[in-house]
Amino acid sequence: MSETKIVDETFSISRKRGNGLLRREIWVDHTGKVVRYYLAYINHSLYPGDNGRVIGYDNAHGYHHRHHMGSIEPVGFNTFEDIEARFEQDWLAIGGKT
């Protein structure tokens, strides 16, 4: 069955709140289950490599993994909601300000 992209969002973060962009792409299968995702905090001022991706999570290349300033490490996957929560925690710790 085919996948359907249900989220394709880019949010600009003000300089006061940490600068950069938050990028989210999410695909689901015919049952509504998340089958592909891409979550990224992009800030060329903090990290110019990897197209500015400071932190990110995705499941490209057949496995779930985390990007952190150019390094890539596999991550355990329980639920997509868990991955989203980890991503939010990471980007707030690195570049987000509340």
C-alpha cells in the first residue's frame, strides 16, 4: 500500500527564542500508522554542516536514528510519540528557549 504525507511543516524560530527552523514531515499507511518521519531543528549559526541540521530524528535508510551536529546514532523505537517527545526535549536543550 502507498504512504500518505499528512504533515509537512516548517516553523521559523525567532532569534529571541533560539533562532533557526523546526521541520516536521510525517507519512502514514492506509491504517493511519506512522511509517516514515523526519523531525529536525535547523540552525546554520549553531552548526553549518549537514545542511544546518543541529538535531534530528528520522527513519530513513531502514532504521530509526538520531542526528546530532553531523553524528548519527541508532535509537530505540517504541512509538512515534516517544520519538517526538525526545526530539522536543533535545531541541529545547540545544537551541530552544521558552
